[in-house]
Amino acid sequence: MHENNIRIGRLLGDAYEAWQRGAYAALAESGFADIRPAHSPVLRFVGEQGARVVDLAEQARMTKQSMSYLVSALEQSGYVSLTADPDDGRARLVHLTAKGNQARDVLIGHSLALEERLAARIGKDRVEDLRELLAEATGPWLP
């Protein structure tokens, strides 16, 4: 049990860092050693229909230039492809390639396995309580 003086932010950060270390180790073991944590927003936010760089940047709370850099690196490595946006001739849509979908599947599989391990440790009900509390804690009241 943790002492009450440990800040929630620190506990969340420590948990996220441990989760992330495991996820990217699983990626490396699966043949995706060139994917880095910085690439996570692209893999996380590109949907089936693709996404514009500006929308990815907004979702990831980063600049369009930074997101463009990440997308370019992932395109060069074969994880994403770019197509013309049919709704805006000036914009391009980012799509995951088969390789990109495989990498995302590894990340999702690792995350689900960790949730199962956590449920075995603290119980399924407590995991669901945690999920609900975290969803509430990340609501619109935060800056």
C-alpha cells in the first residue's frame, strides 16, 4: 500500500511509464523495434477512415509541425500512408498500413494482457472502478 503523501500525479505517471515500457518492449520483441513512444499518438488516433495531420495534432495536444514530423517518420518506415483528402484538396489523410495495423494490434494486445494481469492482482471489479474513476478524472474540468 502506498503512503498517503505520494501525489496522485506521480502514481499515474509511474503507472503509465511502466505500462509504456512493457508495451514498447513487446513491440520490439514482435519486430517493431523502430516504433518509439513518441509515435504513440499517430497509432492511437488514426481511425479506419484515416485522419488529417491537423486533427491528429489536436487530439494529441501537440503542434501540427510536430505531428507532421512523426507522420513523416512513420511513412518512411512503412507504418502509415498518405492520401488526398476528398473533402479538402489541400489536406492529406494519414492511414495505417498493414504494418501499422500490426504494430497497433501488438500494443492493444499488450495493454489488454496487462489489464488481465491487473485484474488477477486486484480483482475485475476494482479494475472497472479504476477505469471509471480515471475516465471521470480526465474530464473537461481539467485545463
